[in-house]
Amino acid sequence: MHLFYLPGKNLGEVYRNGEVLQELPADEAGHLRVMRLKTGERLRLTDGLGNFAEAILEDPGPKKFTVRITGITPEDPRSFRLIMAVAPTKNIARFEWFIEKATEFGVDEIIPVWCEHSERTKLRTDRLQKVAVAAMKQSLKATLPLIHEPVSLQQLFKRPEAADHRFIAWIDDQVTLHLKDSCQPRKDTLVLIGPEGDFSKQEVQQAVQADFRPVSLGKARLRTETAALTACFIVNLINT
């Protein structure tokens, strides 16, 4: 059964309040129109907040699609939160690939970070949000990651991110402790990944002063998006 996204509302509260008739947004209605669903056909919705909703197509009109919610199923809660702070890549397609795959694996927040060696200076978070929505629907998840507006590395260090553990992954022969041996299950975790040119030594020093623990992702030199997805996979695997 296909999954459709109804943003801006907590479907659990909507259902409890008896507001069972809901109109789908234009882009989701467009998908339904292509599928040529008819009145009475069943479909599944998500609010991106952790709720699935069973629904019946009530009115497949020419300009709007109305559905009737018949039940709510909460997504299984995660025992941890994962925040990925990642320097956007010069080739935006590579960063969008990371957004897509991280959403499929499971990530709670993504913070784009500008670093000293960053080669990209502009970012459209609305576009990244659409990539995340598509990945959430494709992987049949009910939780949409929060994608923040970009911040500088110094701004990130000053933010009181709610994480039990904060890691910075970077390339250095002296960093021998692997993320898989540092990360603990059921702990909120923030992982910082740098740009193609890696972090400067000063940035690493600032990160350590901000209670980020240096970790390795292995001996291979990974692209930014590969390193970010590797970290995302490791944290999710440890919490399996």
C-alpha cells in the first residue's frame, strides 16, 4: 500500500478530536490522480511525526482529494536520537543522496554546517526537505527528519544540542578510536562530518573544546557523503 504525506498536523490528535475528514495537499493529490484511485479505495497516510493513519478515499475531485481517517498506528519509538551535522558537498546531488539514504536508515535531525574548507556557500533547505519526504515515503517510515537551516561551525559549537555524546569524525593518524567502539546504544548522539577538504586543525581544536570526541571511520579516505552515511549506519546498527 502506498504511503502519502499529510504535513502540518498530528494525525493522532486529529483522529482523537474526531476530525476524520482531511484534504490532501496539492502535490500528494497529484500522486493520487496519477494512480487513478477511486472513491472507497484504501490508502495510508503519515504526518512525519511518527503516526501512520489508515484512510479511505472519500472524494477524488478534480481539484482536491478528501480522505476519511479510519485508524491510527504509532510508529515503533526509537530508544535514541541521532543528529547529523554535515558540511554540504560542492556537488549538491551528493548531499541530497546523503539526505535520502540517511532518512531511509533513520535520522532525527540534519544540520548543514559551513566549515573553513567548505566549497559550497548556498543551500536550498526546501529542496532537501522534499528529498527527505520522498525517502520517508519510499522506506515506509512515519518520522521525517528535521532539516535545519545551515549554520557555521562556530554557531554549532554554541548550540545546546540535546545529545549524550558528541563526536567529530576526521582524517588523522593519531585518531585511532573508531566510532563503533565509542558510540553506546540508547544514547542521543551527535556526529559531525566535515567538507571534502576536511576540518582545519583549528576547527578540530575548537570541536574538542566544545566536548566533541574525535573518532575514526576506518582507514579509507571517504567522501563527505559516504562518511556521513557510514556514521549514520553505525549508530543505527549499534541501536538495533
